[in-house]
Amino acid sequence: MKKNIGTYNSMFRIAGGLTLLAYATAKMAREGTSAVQLGVAFAGAQKVGEGITYYCPVADALNLEGSKFLK
């Protein structure tokens, strides 16, 4: 698996993913678990994983490797 996102993009993905995870966890602790909150937690975990590995499967599928947005 090759890297297809840059360092800054990776940092934003990690920060955003951790924010989503914290939000979903706090909401689940207060109100109980629902499908929407589990979906938000999963999306946050996916963004953290993308940031750590520097690989985005959506960017790879859309052939956005040379995009200025991802670097």
C-alpha cells in the first residue's frame, strides 16, 4: 500500500477523526448507543486510520494521487 495523502492532510484526518470519536463516545455515554452514533464513531476511526497510514482508499479509487488537495 503506497502513500497517497500528504503530511498536512494526514494530520487533519487524525485530528478530525479523534474529534468524531470523542463526540460519538460522549453522546453514547449520555444517551445510550444508537446506529447513528456507532456510524459516526466508525467514520472517526476510519479517518484516524487513514491519517496514520497515509492512505485513503477513496482517493485511490478516484485516482486523485497527484491532486494538490491531497498533498
